[in-house]
Amino acid sequence: MQVITVANEKGGVGKTTTTVSLASALGQTNRVLVIDLDSQAHATEWFGVPASRVPVERSSYAVLTGQTPLANTILRTEEPGVALCAAHAYLAKAAQELAAKVDGLFALRDAIESLSESGVEIDYVLIDCPPSKGAVVFNALIAADLVLAPVLAESLSMEGLGELAETVKRVRQRYSPELPPPRILVNNYEGRSAADRQIYDYLHTQFGHQVLQTEIGRDAPLRECFAARMSILRYRRGARSAGQFLALADEITESLNATEA
Ligand SMILES: Nc1ncnc2c1ncn2[C@@H]1O[C@H](COP(=O)(O)OP(=O)(O)OP(=O)(O)O)[C@@H](O)[C@H]1O
Ligand SMILES: [Mg+2]
């Protein structure tokens, strides 16, 4: 089992879009569990689960606060191969509660490690983070085998990247010696505008091989499929972004296999 955490403190850069689309791409041939850690519950809603109907004791909040084993929260979704641990509005107060516990940073890692003891077989866990920092996101980073940081090509959304890289480095030093530096996913990339290319060049100079080869272009169907409560692969398999997320799944599984070997 491999844990992929999708994080960037900056809001609206495509974290949830990446989590849902990559989950469905990996779900074609793997068993995937998405854990929604954002109180906005966009990933939960995207999978067709109305967040207001998720009982708090069956949510990721209950897992983080140690009230419920992760295995007892798992919901099936319409996406082949993809299961969900849903978000709850209480997540908004989870960071404060976790900070008051001596082992509050390890709740998620422990919960994920206990999964196989419960007889639940999962190949990939994908974690959607809120646009913030603090104990909830730290839990997701400490649980991770790989951190994926989407950035928008057209804005200064890489402002928070240096800080994320620094946090991941400290997680590696203290808790997870195998955790590689965050991989950067260029989202909304057009490549036609000079500004896009300038940012792209900057990212490559600054972050080198950390930048993933696969880019996600700006794609209208990708925006629409949230309203349809479907992943892009179910909504429009022929869409450009659907192919890009399948390529991303290949690139990421190869990179994880290479670090494992
Ligand atoms: N490549 C893309 N093409 C078109 N629209 C996109 C693309 N990536 C993201 N979007 C749109 O941008 C908006 C923000 O994306 P998303 O919700 O995934 O970001 P986020 O980082 O999860 O936001 P938050 O920080 O609030 O959780 C959404 O409306 C989404 O549909
Ligand atoms: Mg989001």
C-alpha cells in the first residue's frame, strides 16, 4: 500500500481535482481509498456523497480524533475501484484538537497502518488536504509515501511551495526517512502564453526533477464533471485531461515502484 498526499496551502490550485481524477485513473487497475480531510468536503461531494448526510462518527474527523477505525468509515463510490472516507464540517476544528494531544500528529498514519489488520486490502490511499497548514495537514504529510503539490501555471501559486518543501524535509528528518521531496504537478497549463512558459521554466530551474513530466491542461469538461458528480474518466473518457490523468497515474506508479526497489 502506498499513500499519496495531495497538498498545497494555496487555495484553488486543483488539489481536489487531482485527488478525484487520479483516484479514478488508479482505480482502473487498483483498489484505491480517498480520504477527504477538507471540511469543505468537495471530494466527498464529487463522489456523490452529500456531506451533510455523513454521520460524524463515520467521517475522517472521527478517524483523526481516534473515535473510529478507518475501516469502519469506508464508503463505496460509483467510481470503479475507488472507496471513500468522507469529510465532515467538524474537520474545521480538528487541527486545534489534534494539537492538544501528545501523539496528535500520528493519528492518520496509525489509522492507515491498522487498515490491513482490519482485513481491508487497499493499493493506494489518496489524501485530499485543505488549503491550510496545521495539524490536519501535518497528519497527512506524516502518513505519506509521496506528496503531490499541484500548482497553477498562470499565477504565483508556487509561493507556498518552498514552505511545503521545507515542511516535507522536516517530516523526512524526524519521522519518515524514506519520504521524497514533494512532486510538483503543473495544472491549468496552456503552454501557448509567454507567461505560462516563463513560470514553467522557473519551476524547472528551481525544482528540477521534482516537477512531474505530465502536465494537466486547462480543460472545460474537467470543470464540468464536478457538477455531474463524476470523475473525468466517467464523465468524458475522451477528454484531453482524462488522458493526462491516466498518464499521471502511470508516471506516479512508476516513480513509487522505482523508490521501492
Ligand atoms: N485543469 C483544469 N481545467 C479546468 N478547470 C480546472 C482545472 N483544474 C482545476 N479546475 C477548476 O478550478 C477550481 C479549483 O479546483 P480545485 O477545487 O480542485 O482546487 P483545490 O486546490 O482543491 O481548492 P481548495 O484549496 O479550495 O481545496 C475548480 O472549479 C476546478 O473545477
Ligand atoms: Mg480542494
